[in-house]
Amino acid sequence: MDPVLLRSFVAVARTLSFTRAAAGLDLRQSTVSQHVRRLEEAVGRTLLLRDTHSVTLTPDGETMLEYAVAILDTADRALAHFRGVQVRGRLRFGVSEDLVLTRVPTILADFRRRHPGVDVELTVGLSETLEAALDRNELDLLFAKRSPGRTGGTPVWPDRFVWVASPGFRLAEGPVPLVTYPPPALSRAAAIAALEAVGRPWRLACTSGSLSGLRAAALAGLGVVAHAETLVPPGLVPVAGLPPLGSFEFTLQTGRRTLSTPAEALATAITTAFG
């Protein structure tokens, strides 16, 4: 169980992309592919299924991911202990609503195990609301969509909004029923702007401040949701026949020129996991 091979495998398993994994590890894509192949040979199982368009984990790959994360976490904590690395302090961390159902909870759990001396204060909300809190110095680190026209921050990955709904949903004549966050949500603004740009009437079918509320309304067939393409909630599928939506970036932002030690440690953990 060579840690080098495990790190490459975990990076690919988490991003489902050899290209993004290689960039995050600062390696060539061919090197990452070789690492995964050597790991598969070592365990005698196929861990990833890949073609020219996608990468997916096999059942054995899912199991290996759990072991690999545990092995690497133990190794990192051992090194931190013997090197005397002690990160302490308070960290006010903001994360956008659509990210809390991703790997963020796992990353935070790993972070707290590695840095028990850090007191994490988590705030979940809409990206623009959290950006305002960051500007008021109420947050130390923010992981969210970056608002149009806003500069700064460290890009984590590019994304775009897409229309999604329940599998059986069909657009009827009349205004498009929107299932959306309240203002000032970026996805809401993008949906309304796209529809009005082509003269398509719309109506509010559901407004909810939580992703679980939006998903429930959409699964009930109440309307369509504008959502980040890479984070589409389970059970929802793309909807055709509507105007394209804008692109954006998920970024790490800080209100200060230099990150505090706890914020820097968490930022590193996030960029490694999502890189």
C-alpha cells in the first residue's frame, strides 16, 4: 500500500478525473494513470472504470477509497505528531448551501481529527450573503460560488448552472415554474436573467433557503431548478428546452491579505480534496 499510489488513486476517485487529479497533485496525467494501474495490480482488482468521457468507481474502488483515506489520514496525523505541528485557534468558516452535501462534511471531520486545537465555527448560507459577512470580517474563510464581477480568491473548480427537475417532469405551456433559493441567490438571478433574455415568462413555484427543500419540491414535480452542474442533487435530471445558463467558479475567499494558520490548513485540505 504505497502512499504515493494511494494519494493518486484518492485524487482521481474524488475528482473522477485524471486531468484534475494530476493538476492537483502537480504530476503528469500519465504518472497518475500509472500509479492507479500499479495499485490495481497490487490488489488484483479493477478499482476504476474509465473511457474517453468519464471515470467511475467500481464497488472494489469504493472499498479501496475508504481504506486509502484512512491509511493516508493515519500517516498524516503521525507525521504531524512527530513533527510537532500544532495548529490552534478559532476558525470562522462559511460554506454555501449547495456544498454542504458534498465532501465538505468529511473534510471538516478529517480536519478536526488532525487539528483538535482549532475551534471551528461553521456558517452555511447563500454565496452572496456569505460574501457580505466575509466583507464585514465576520468570516475567516469562505468556500462558495464567486459572484459575477467579484475578484480575488483561489479558484477550486469551474462550473456552470444547468436546469434540472424530476425525471418525469415535462414543461407545459405558460410560465416556467421556478424552484429556487430566495434573493440574493446567484442561481436564482441566473435563472431569471436567462428566461427574461429570451422573453420566456416565469413564475415562482417554490422558494426555499435549503437545498433539501429545493430537492423535495423538484422531486414533487413543482418546477425546475437552476443548479451547479457538478453538484446536481440525487434524483434530479437535466431539462431540455430552456435557455442556457451562465458559468461561475467555486472559490476559497478570505477577507484578509494573509490567511490565519487554521484557515490556511483548512484551505489546503479543501484544495487537495477537490483539486
